[in-house]
Amino acid sequence: ISGCAYYNTFFNAKKYFNEAEKERKKRLEQEEKRYKTQGKDQKRNPNRISSGEMKKYNESIKKASKVLELYPNSKYVDDALFLLGKCFFRKLEYQKAQRKFLELIQNFPESKFVLEARLWLAKTYIELKNYDIAEKTLQELINSNVKSKIIDEARFLLGGLFKHKNDYIRAISEYETAAKRAKD
């Protein structure tokens, strides 16, 4: 049954999500090129979503939800929850994303996705304007024993959060630390 859960549902959920992410990345690169050639009045909008992306995120949601519904005891439940959270985030459905990330963190504390889910949860809190909770979540990630990539992104997000709060000294500090540590 576990194999069926993967090949018939989760595999397709992941495939649709990856296709949507590729389409999103390509769109953002094209918008960035237009921005550079046309001037500053043509800013790119990373939160905008194309109809093609929307369709693929919706298909991914449909398939990942099927994993939860049909195979609630499979080893792919935490994978599906994480994927659902990311899909909802990309679709700007932040309350739903928050619920899925929290469900993963609370119900699967040993999952390999927990730390990354906490990073996505912090992003979600920022979008929901829950800045204090976002800051706390990011600080916890930075002070934990996680992969450098997660810490670097957490520092970058924290810099943006401090900038938003007009705490420019702390923003600069976080941005500088992230820039020194980041490989890309």
C-alpha cells in the first residue's frame, strides 16, 4: 500500500509542485530581465502567480490531499503535509499554509522536514504580519543546530523583518552575516 501511495499520488503531487516551481522561477527570471531593461517602474512581483502555476499547485494539492485521505498511515504523510504547506504558501493562502506547517511540526516532530517547515512557517508569519512570532521562530532556527542553508535564509529573512520594523542596525547586521555565510 505504501508503494501505491507514492507512485499513484505523492509522486504526482511532487511532480506538479516541481513543475510549478520551475515555471515560477522562469517567470521571475523573465520579470527580472524586463525590470533591468525597462527601468524601476516595472518591478517584479514574487507573490504574483500565473494561471499555469496556479493550475499545477492545485493539482499538487489535490494529489497530496489524497495521500492524507487514502493513506493516513503511510510514510509519506509528513511529505504530503510539507508539500501542501508550500503549495498553499505559493498560492498566497497563508492561513492554510500555516495550518499545514504546524500540523507537520506538531504531529511529526522527528520528520526530516520539521526544520525547513519552521523556516516556511516563519515566512508565513511574515506574510500574515505576525512579526513577533516570525522573529522568534527565525531566532530559534538561527540558534539551533540546523543546516547552514536554513540558517542563512533565516538570517536573510530576519534582516528583512528588522528592516520592515525600521531597526536598520540589526537589519544590516543580519544581512551582513547572511552575505558572509551564504554560498550563493
